[in-house]
Amino acid sequence: FMSPLPTSFEELINTSEQPVLVDFYADWCGPCKMVSPVIARLAGEYKGRLVTVKINTEKKPVIAGRYAIQSIPTIMLFHRGQPLMRLQGAYPYDALKGELEKHLS
């Protein structure tokens, strides 16, 4: 997992050849802790097809504000700068994978 600075985050989501899955979270958030291993598992499964990034909304409030993150966890998928998917809440593995598959075909 990477934690890029705002400029490199923008650069990443705009220039990455692969879609970028972003997990917006905070350390104190219980549901975030539940979804974290799900994201890690998907990152492993989609290695080479997907870039995975975790953004701590308390450490990167500018990024969180730019994408109007109001509840966490929020999971977003970007490709070439465009948001393709936005999910809020701790999705279980099967549900999150199902949502991802809709956009990765």
C-alpha cells in the first residue's frame, strides 16, 4: 500500500494504466478495520490489474475533501482520473469483489 502526497495521488489516479482502488479510512473507525483485510485480499488477487491505495482521511483532509468523503470507509475506483465506483460502508469480500468486477471487465 502507498500513501502518496496529494499531488502524487492526483497524478496516480490520472496517469495509472490500471484502475486505482482507493480505501478512504481513519485509524479509529471500526468498520474501516473490518474492510481493510478485504481490500488487502483483493489487492493480492488483482495484482497487475489494479493499483490499491489507502488514504487516511485525518492525515489527508485535502484529498478527503476533494472527493467529498463524509462517511468512512468509502471505497472508490478511479481510472484515468474518472471515478468509476463509490461505495460507503464495510462491504464483505464477495460484495466488494462483485462491485469491482462490474468495472474491471
